[in-house]
Amino acid sequence: MSETAKTPADPPRARAEIDLAALRANVRTLRAKAPGAAFMAVVKADGYGHGALACARAAVRAGAGWVGTATPEEALALRASGELPADVRMMCWLWTPGGPWREAIDADLDVSLSGEWALHELVGAARAAGRPARVQLKADTGLGRGGSQPGADWRRLVAGALEAEAAGLIRITGLWSHFACADEPGHPSVAAQLALFREMVAYAEGQGARPEVRHIANSPATLTLPEAHFDLVRPGIAMYGVSPGPALGSSADLGLRPVMTLTASLALVKHVPGGHGVSYGHHYVTPGETTLGLVPLGYADGVPRHASGTGPVLVGGKWRTVAGRIAMDQFVVDLGGDEPAPGTEAVLFGSGDRGEPTAEDWAQAAGTIGYEIVTRIGARVPRVYVNE
């Protein structure tokens, strides 16, 4: 059996096209919502699946002065790239014992502390480095996740941080928190968290903390809660043109443009009779004679198996629906007798400009959120950057 190498003109198995002009436009839209605040571009989870470095570069070009990641390893990789301006501040917040504290200090990262154990480890690393660490203290105002509890825990963390600052080992650069329900307009926890955040900030500042920034606003708060903008906003999913939640409206309603378009090339088109079972378990049986199209993407690529039988795909200008179960590497659509050629583009989601589904449509089909749809697209799918 002989094989023929593909030429550049051959259609790819699959690709995720990342429109950096759309990302820059989204950053400008979000910045306009909070004109008095600095802007942190959150690029955790490899830029929500879009590519952290390319998206960070684009966001900085659109006016972001900060870049945020979850893990220190993500931030260290961005800093090591040398492709972001030295004056762009970089913050990371998900630390575990034994983390790369010294490397973070050497890379001039802002590190988030939620507990005394982390302060103890960081102070040791700062002594070894011979330079102060940049520290942001996180308050748990009601999310119940990371952050120091109000009351005695917060008082001890603030006292320890101020003592380390007086010794020249750290510099308190920020006080921050995170909303639990900002994507649900009018939820009572939002006002309660804002009030508690102000109280915890006031306590720290009353004890002598002089942070550069105070921040709590994620994507939904940036879009809808100007009273939460403080000194800095931290948009994540909205920067990529995906709505933070259905209660806030679609991305188009919010003036945002989806950045990722996920496509694949049909691997096979074939005629089958009525009564033909399709994919594992035969959860779909053709109602009559038809044509089936094979899409070479599956749950190993991040296509959610929960969207079996419901996921929308645009083929030949028409919406199709996943027929039967989504398998590890492929799934089937019923083409209803149409006969597109193998290699024809199948669009799983995109901006919607061509009538194609969006990531939010896939989220609805899978019973999840748009965040999960874009972040789960795997490494087998190449990212192709346009309008860079």
C-alpha cells in the first residue's frame, strides 16, 4: 500500500482557527466597560484552549497591562518566552506546597497567598533569592474555594504579610477575591461578597497594607457590575468571545465576537439503507435511505460525548445533528441524502457569521457551559492563528 503526502492545499483533518483580531476587539470592548480600571487578560488553561502566548500577545497589543494564569508553571512559561513586554505584570494564583516560589520571585511574578503555610514557604524563598516577592493576598468573600476566611484567618494572614513586608521580604501588591454568582444577575451573594470584600480590604489597609491594585471583577462582573471594578478587572472567557452565562445573553448580545472556529474535513460520505444502526450502541437508526458523513473528531479531541445525538454541525450550508454516539476519534452526521464530497468542511462551531453553530450552542447541546467547550479542545487539533 502506498501513501501520498498531503500538499498544503489538502484539507486538514481538523483545525481550530483562532481569530486574534476578534480577541483584540473583545479586549477593547471589555476595557470600555471599565475605563477607570487596569485590565488583566486571563490566559489560564492555555488561553482557554486558544493558545496562551498568542492570546496574551494580542491582549497586550489591545491594551492589557496585566496577564493572569492559574498555575505558576503557566506564568513562568509565558515569562520565559520573552515575547511579552517586561513592564507587563503577571500574576498566578493556584499554589500547592513545594511550588516554584523561588522561580516565581526571580521571574518577577505576582503570587497569590490564601494561607499562612504559603506565606511561610514564600518568605523562605525570598530570603534565598535575596529580593522581595510580589504578593497578592486573596480573601474568601463567599466563593468557598481559595482565599483566606474573614475574621481570625484574615487577620493572621494580613499580620504575617505586613511583618514580612517590614522585614523587606515581600511587597503586598494586591488584595483580591472572586465572585461565586456574578453570572446570575441579582443573585444576593453578589452584593454580600462586595460588602465583605470592602470590609476585608479596609481592614488590611487599616493595618498598613498599601496595595497597588484591589480586584474582584471576573468576566460577568466586568460586563455588568461597574461597582465591582475597583482598580483592575480580570476578564477570562469573555475575552475569547464566549458568554459567561446564558442569563447574561449570548456573546452577540454582549458585543463580543467568538475567537475560535473548530472545523474538520469529512472523511467519508456513504449511502445507507433505512434501519441502519449508527455508531456504538445503535442509539441512532436511520429512518430511511440516506447518506452519512463521517467527521474525524471525537471525545479524544475534546468533542463532548454528552452531545451525542444533539451536537450541531454545519455541513454544506445546513445544520446537521450528531447521529448516535460520539466516539473517541470520530462521529457521524446524517446528511439526509445530500452528497458533499469527502474533504468538505464540517464546522462544529465558530462566530455564527456563516450560520454555523457557536460554542454556546454546543454547551446547550451537552448540558454544560461554553468555557468547557473551548478549553477541552485537545492538542491533536492544531491551532491556526489568523489576523495576528
